[in-house]
Amino acid sequence: MELLTIIVIAVGLAMDAFAVSIVTGAAYGRLRVRHALRMAAFFGGFQAVMPLFGYLAGYTVKGYLVAWDHWIAFALLTAIGVKMIIESLKIKSDRKNYDPANMAVLLMLSVATSIDALAVGVTLSLITEQIVAAVLIIGFVTFVLSCIGVAVGKYFGHFFESGIEAFGGIVLIALAAKILLSHLLG
């Protein structure tokens, strides 16, 4: 799998964490750099570990799916992308009632923003053998975008939140189409 494809997947997956980081930065003016770094580390870590679990699950059944792998990758990435777009259109409840510095809240947010990465891991098992590189890139991109998200939120508020989630969904759908077309067109 080419590096650019892995980076595109990483950016698409990181959009949820990026959006939550923006809201957190906007809602908590008293958030310290250490809180932002800890949040970014949790988001990046979970975004890296979840695809690994999905990859391992998908790899065990890969032999049975090889004839359909491009269709499965297309369906999973498209479903995740559509879900992200739909979620971006929903009215968000006021998120000021959570404290992102609280460890339990941070764990909950980390799991919630990385569930999609589990399904992407299954897709990765069908399209690449370079899982270590993929999860490291996914984790790093999420870490960096989460740090940037806190700063953007602190200075610009949650004005961009819904658009960012929709953008991530569009990126994953475009990638799904690319994978399908590359298999069908040879």
C-alpha cells in the first residue's frame, strides 16, 4: 500500500478526534498544555491500537475474503464516511458538561473517537501487509491533529467542528472509491 493512501486514511480517521479537540479547546480556556498533550496522546494511541485489533481480526479471515476484498474495503470505508457525514449534520448537545482533564472522560472520548478505526483495521488487513507503519502513521497524525485542534478551538471556537467531521467522511468515501476503481480497472 502506498504511503499517501495510509496518510489519507489517517487524516480521515483523525477528524473525529480533531473535532473533539476543537470543542475542548473552545470550551476550556483553562486547559493547560499538559492536558492537551495528554488528550492528543490518548486519541493518537487509541487511533493506533484500534486498527491493529481490526487488522488482526480481518487477517484471520483474509483467505476467505480475498475474492471480495476490494468490495469489502469499499463498503466499510464508505459506511464509515457516510456515518461521519450524517453525524456532522446532527445538532450537537452542549459539550461543556464534560471535563477533558478527567481521566474517565478522556478514556471515554478516546474510545468514542476511535471506534471507526477498528473497522478500518479490518479494511487494512485486506489491502496492506504494512500494518506497523500504518498504525504508527495513524497514531501520529491523530496526535498532531489533536494538538492543532485544541489550539484552533482555543482561538476560533467550535465554528468548524461539523465541517471537519463531514470532510473526514468525504475523504474516506473518496478513498473507498479509489480502492474499488483500482481493483476493477486493474
